[in-house]
Amino acid sequence: AVSSPECKVMDLEFNFNMIKSAIEFASENSAQIIAFPELALTSISGEDLFFQNNIYERINSYLVKISELSSLHKICILIGFPTIINSKIYNCNAIINEGKILAIIPKSNLSKSDKRYFSDTSKLANEYCTIGEYNIPILEECLFNIIDNNNQISVSFSVVSDDILSLAPYNSIETKINSHIIFNLSLSIEIIGSAEHRRKHITAISEQFNCAYIYACPSPGESSAESVFSGHSIIAENGKILNETQRLQFYSQTIISDIDLDILISEKIKNINNFDFEHKLFPTQSIDIQLNNSEVNKLNRNVDKTPFIPNEINKLPIYPNEIITTLATALIKRLNSINCENLVLGLSGGLDSTFALIVANEAYNLMQLDKKNIHCISMPGFGTTERTKSNAEKLAEAYGTSFREISIRKSIEQHFIDISHNINDTSVVYENAQARERTQILMDISNKVNGIVLGTGDLSESALGWCTYNGDHISMYNPNCGVPKTLMQYIISSLKETINNNEIKEILESILTTPISPELLPLGKDNQLQQKTEDKIGSYLINDFFIYNFIRYGYSPKKLYLLTNIAFKSDFSEIYIKEKLISFYKRFFNSQFKRSCVPDGPQITEISLSPRAGWKMVSDSSMKLWLDQASEL
């Protein structure tokens, strides 16, 4: 939790009561740590009243009361206050837990106005401060290690006071790297543009050091004689804002969010070697603390159902046009490198081939090439519907590409005779033969026109192995390989809304509303589609959720199951989620051999399954550990 409490300048009793209310609220909502702004007990605007000796005894007495609150409410409290040490005034932060003041960290980066009242920390080596019955160490820099029930360090945090509008550095690189959470007990003033700067700075730091960044800002209750304080407190995690207070509100505000330690630990493990420096890895001082670990019934954070799609809170720079342009740029590089102007694309009228055509169209626009050199081939088989076949032809015509229809029925019937396969046996042989025949046609046509075959398989299909080995699994370049199904649907839907061509808009709408299917099995009554992919492997919405969180953060089956149930509580039953989670692990592990030999293609999100630049796993890895845990759910 982080609080911007209502305050009155130098009214210690009023400020204490506001702090107490925030602590009670945080505890009731299961927070384990709460942070308050710099000098929260007195207010920042004390000015020369800080020189009055009589206030410090009262400050110390209120700190003792706050330490009692930490014991009563079983919460760790981080709070700013002034104190006198060796006849000098210091701007300090207290770390309080289990009824004890564990440490005092004085502010080291002082502004010119700060230096009128407060001393710098250079003369505080090995000093102690007495508050109540406690003799408390003064630590200029410290890492606080949270100990779990097994007396193991589970997470570490640090506490600083830094005005993010200044350029003054705080904390050494070692502490930043080793802090899973940085608490900034701040005094940042409000000027034009500072709110957005604050958000950008905090998200950038949290992303750079793969940490949570908790920023506590004083409220407008501070004096406005010279400056305005906004009360804009923020909780960020690994580049994303989880929660923030409203700015410029005169009432107390306390926000709460759960920090996902698996995300931070996973990212730090991957990225710690990015920092190449010749300093010691750990700061010289650290303190172990134990937090209240009681069961929590409510999760104080949003669980994003579509992690591959940018959300409104964090507005990632992933926009449809940017993605298409980026993929088109990659395709242009490949075409220029091999001196090629011809593309061959199997256009089925489904999402994947439509997306590949959109990328190819943009590439040819940028290169100013004749789009007739994009050779779209429709290859209807035993399960092709009139709707998809028609959409493919209309789309190719609308984009001005070449189009040709080649039925694979006769060649497959002959193939079944050659391999002694009963045509009424619709097993995997029946399906895969069609996929491989189509790939052979595309490859041979690409030779004929001196071009390359453009792949259409997406990241979701690759993760689940939902492709035919040496069939649609193979191409000469695949712009789709880094795009998951949910992101692909989002991009096409967004483009549909902005495109000026009504004909293309109508075709894209029809494609988006067509059930996802490989169309390999015979049609049913009235030539209706009987084979639907999501009936077999589960919703792509839930599978993409599994893929992202399994690969990006290494969540355990137990945690992945928990978060999936929270995110999709109103969409899927717990039984369905468990069944599809087990299915996901089986498919992912069993399909690694397909991913070990995929064509080139660009990464476009945080996740890549390329065996060269992304996910690396031997094809005979055991899935037993994951299946055992998933089966116990």
C-alpha cells in the first residue's frame, strides 16, 4: 500500500491520525507493507519550524505509537520524519516492523532548500539514533530482505527519498539490481507536465531494473506558499502502472496493489547479466525482516485476460499500424537480400493467411512494387467452405494481387491410393496429407515464379503444435511467427475500423466472424463446417494467456491455474481451465520438435519461440513435473 494522507503543516496529532487511518485501511485490505511520503509526520512545509527543539520529543513519541500500530495491525510501515542526531537535523525514513523501528535511512540527495534545515549524511557513519527504548542503526543505504516461513530470503526492497524531477542519482547500482521493490518516499512538487514525466520515469526505472517501484507523494494539504504538491502516488511493476492516486485531492488517499514476485524474480534472473560493472554485487548492509503471511482471499491487482494486447492503463507502443509496418519492414529486408520481387501465399480466407497478405500488401506499398507479384493461391480440399473460398478470392482481388485456384481433391485422392489409405478414414493421415500437398504446390509455384513462399503459421499455433510437420509448418519466410492469435484478431479488427475501402472492410468482418478451422475434415449437412479448432484445443483466449505467462514469467501450474480462474471467472469453469491447462503442457512439450526447425521470421512481442533467438528447449524434455503439479489442482 502507498498513502498520500491529508496533512496539516506541523500538526503532529492530526497527521498521526491520518497516518493511523491509512494503516488501518491497508491492514483491513491485507497489505503487508505501507509507504508514506517524505516527512509525512510533520509535513514537508515546516521550514524554520524544523529549528524548534521542542518538536522532536513529540515526533519521537508519535514514532513509538506508529511502531505499536505495526505490531497491532501486522504490517510493515515506511514513513518519513525529521530527527536530531549529534546536534544536527536529518531528513529520515523509518522502517518499522513487528513493533520495532528496524532502521533509519537519512536522505542523502539534498536540494539547496533542503540544506537550509537538514545536514548531509557524510558524517553519519556507524551512528545510532535513540527513539523511545530503541537504539536504531542509521544506514545510508540498505537492502531489506524479506524472510519466508522457511527462513529463506524471498524478496528484497530498498527505501529512498528522491525528487524524480531532479537529475540527482540515488542508490548504488548494486542496490537497484538487488531490490525487487524500490520505495521512494518523495517530495516531488507539481508543475506543468510533471505528472506524465513522473509516470514515464517510474515505469522506466521499474522496467530497467525489473522491479516494483512504489512512489509516495505528499498531498495538497502541504503549504502552497511556494509550491503545489499533488498527492500523486504510484505503484508500478516492471514497466507497468498497477495503481495510482488521483492528483490534487485534499482528502487522504491510500492505494493498494499486489506485487507479483514471480514476474520480478523471473525478469531479474534473465537480465542481471545485462549490467556489466566492476563493483560488488551486494551493498554492504542488509537487514532481514519477516512479514505477516496470513492467507489473503482477495487479489489487489488486475489480471489481464489478453496480455499480448496493449491495455488502456499502460498504453504500450504496440499499435496495429506499427506492427504491420514493422513486419513489412522485416519482409522487405528479406526480399532485398535475396533480390526477390515475387511472393507466393496460400490464401485460405482464414485469419492467418489474411494477416500475412496484409503484411505483404504493406511491404509492396513501401517498395512500390507491382502487387500482381503477390501470388495468392486458393487450394480447396475436402473441408473447404464456400465462405472462406469466396473471402480469399475477394480479398486477393481487393488488394490487387494475382489469384489462382488449385483444387487438391484429385491429387489427394491419388495420393491415398498410392499409400493405401482409405479415403473414408478421416484420421490424422487424412488431414496432414492435405496440408502437405498444399505446401508442395506453394513451393513448386515459388520455384516457377522465382519467388518465396510466405508462411502463415502464428505464435499460438507454434506453441500448441497446431500445424502439420513439413506442411503449413514450413515456408521460406514467416512474418506471422511472432504474432499470437489474440493479437492478430485485435490488429485485423482495429485495421477494419480505420480502413477506407468498404469492400475490404466487409471481407475482414466476414473473416473475423468465421470460426477458426483448418478445414481439413469433410463438411457436414448443408456443407456446414464441422471442424472447429477451439473445440479441439480450447479457446485461443485462454491458450494465449497460458503461453504468455508460462514463457514470460515461468509461472508454476498452481499459480497459472489460480490467475486463469481469476481472469476468466465469468468465461470458463474451473474444470475446463484445469483440463485445458493440462492439455497446454502436453501440447507445448510434445511440439518442441516442430519449433526446432521453423523458418525465419521476426519477433514482435516479448515472446519468441524461435529456436535461434527465442525459446530454447530440447525436444525430449520431460513434462512430468508440470503435469504432476497440474493434476494435483
